[in-house]
Amino acid sequence: MKRILFTVLAFLACTVPLLTYAAEEVKSTPPSGARSENVISVPYGFYNSSFGAAVAYVYSIVGSPEPQSTFTATAMAGSTGTAMLFLIGHDFRMFGVERLFIDPIVSTGYFVDYNAYINGNPGFPGQRAGSNESDKNNFVTSSGWDNYFRITFKYLLPIGNGKDQIVNAYRLKGGLLESGASGGTSWNPLESGRTFLEVRPFYRSQEINSDFVYVVQRTNGLDFTLYWDNRDFSDNPSQGNSLQLRVSRDFGLANSSNPWTAYIAEFDKYFSLGPSDTFRQRVLAFDIWTAYSPSWEVKPDGTIANRPPTYAGATLGGLWRMRGFPDQRFSDKAGIYYGAEYRMIPEWNPFNNWPWLQQYIGVRWVQLVPFVEAGRVAPSWNFNELNSAMKWDAGFGFRAMCKGLVVRIDLAGSSEGASVVMMINQPFQF
């Protein structure tokens, strides 16, 4: 289990990997082009098994260079020798095309004593690491660089909510949506929600250097996505749904390890249970995700050709799916995942007792979230096989909206132990 020093500054470590756009109480383009900015500029410290005792700094600005845009940079270094730099932007507009939004991400880091679920451990001959039946100790402990880049070009189609509102105007009260819902009013994408056509170039190089094996997993290519976001408020939905259909393709060009193809689909749905005497908001959230790699080919000698890297394709474990298992714990030709959460925002906000802290992090609400997850990977996409002998976990999350950013700490337990996930954004539809 990852041990974490729970201090207020460690709570801010949730801002490490990803960011969603947000503003304080009105998420929209201000009148007459005026700009509304929120800035977080905070050093912090934390402890976990990957970094050890770590120091870090995060800088985030909402509302720049355009009112709907967000930029975040964070850097951290730990006593284990692990260090990381992360830059991310959201909803930039360029090239004079008003419906074209751009989300860039750049990450570079050196990781020490990282457990990689790939073949090479001599203690497990004949067993493929990462398969659904693989032993939890079938990994290699490695150190090495992990460099990552992607840039998403999102074109908003002129249908539904996107027909007349290119930048949606959300009006919040106490961090909850008061008016300006962008979806959830109909199952017809021509009438409700925002539909995007997306193209995303990507590149990643992960070095695995252990006593048993030296491997560099390199991939580059394009994601093609159709995304219908029919949620009322994407940062913290209370009703509606969204659907994502994606084709990922590595063409085997440049320094790619091998060509591969993956099909990915995800659907999530939200049901509002309304307020109660204790809670301002209660929401049931459900998610189903599946992936399949048609290029995956098992050769007569048992080696696999044209497979996605362990961090792409049908992969379970870590930040987003099967949080009770380590990162990239399971990978195969096909996979499926089910998740359910009960998200409750109480009237109580403990951060209101610390006004000196609120001026820096601006917590509008906290959220308590019990959740359960189930999933598995398999050598073929067969519904009966994917829904048998499934892995599962359960946990509890603590989340908060800090100056418009939804951050989370999720504690999850499984048959292979427990883990703490610190992340930005709600877990569904990443």
C-alpha cells in the first residue's frame, strides 16, 4: 500500500497529472471580452512509495490566454531519486478557427524502482505478465525515463448545445451548477450536449531497466475520436451521459517499437438524487469502458506481435480504472471495466474553518465518494469470457473543488492490496 503523509499540502499534490478547465463562480466568456483568472501558485510536500519524501511546486492559471483556457505546470522530486515535470493546457484556441480547441500535454520524468508488468521475471516461466490469471508478483522492478507528449485537436460540431454556444456559460453557486447546463436534457445529440470530432497525435517512450530485462517501449501515432458530452456540467456531472468512441493507431513509423491498432469505447451515466438535510448534492455515477486490439497476434513461439504497449490499449489498474491495483497491472488483447460511485457533497466544508488557507486554495465544496469497480482483460473480445473471473475492488474517495479544479484522493482495496490514488478530475471519461 502506498503510504501518504496526509497534510494539506499533500492534498494539493492531486494537481500533478491532469487538469480540467474551470473558473471560480462563472464559467463563461465574461462580457466585453474581459478576462477572469484564478491562480494557484503553491509549493507542497508529500510522501508515497514511488517518490519517498518529496518536494514539489504547482502553478495553475484559469482564464488565460482565453477565458475558457487553463494552463498548469508542476515539478516534483523525491528522496528515492524519482523526479517529474508536467505541463498541460486545456481549451486553447488557435489558427483563427473559433470551433477548434487544443489540449496539449507534455510530461517527462525519471522513475526509480518502478514495477513494470512485462515478461522477464525468471520466477514465472511460461506465464505472461499482465494477463488476467498472472501472479501479482510477476513484474520486474526497474528504473528509467518516461517521456510523454500528446496534443488533442477538438472540433466542436454545430449541433446540440454547441450550435449556438461555442464556449458554454456555466453559472455556479457555491461550486454547484445553478444554470447553463450543457447537456442532460435529451438523448438526441442534435438537441443536447456538445459533440466533438478529435484528432490527437501522441508519443511516449518508457524505459524499463531491471536486473532481468532492458526494454524501451516507444509508440507514436494518432487517436481519432467521436465524443458526445451530454453531461450537464462536465467538471462535476449530476445528470446526463457521455459517449466516447476512439480508434488509436501507431503506424510503426520513426522509432516506434511496432505498429498497433486499438478500438476503445466508453459510456457513463449520472442520476441526481437531489439534496437532503445533510447533503447539498447526491449523485449516482456509472461507467462502462471496453478496449480491443485487432492487431494483437500471438505467434507460434508464444511471442506477441503488433501489440500496444502495456500503458495503451486494453489496460487496467491505476489512476482511472481498477484503482485498487497497481498502474498497468493488467493488459491483453481485450478488456472491459465497470465502475459505480455514490457522490455526496455535504453542507459541511471543513476548509471554511481555515480562512488563511482558503485564500490560497478556495475550496467551494468537499465530496465523499464510496465506489466499486470490476473488470478483466482477455485474449479475445468475448462477452462471456470478459464477464467471468473478473477482478474487483472497492474504496472511498475524498474530493474537493479548489478554485474551480476538482481534485481527488481515492483509497481503494483489492485482492492484491490497497493503494491511494491522488489525481485531478473525476475518474470517468479521461
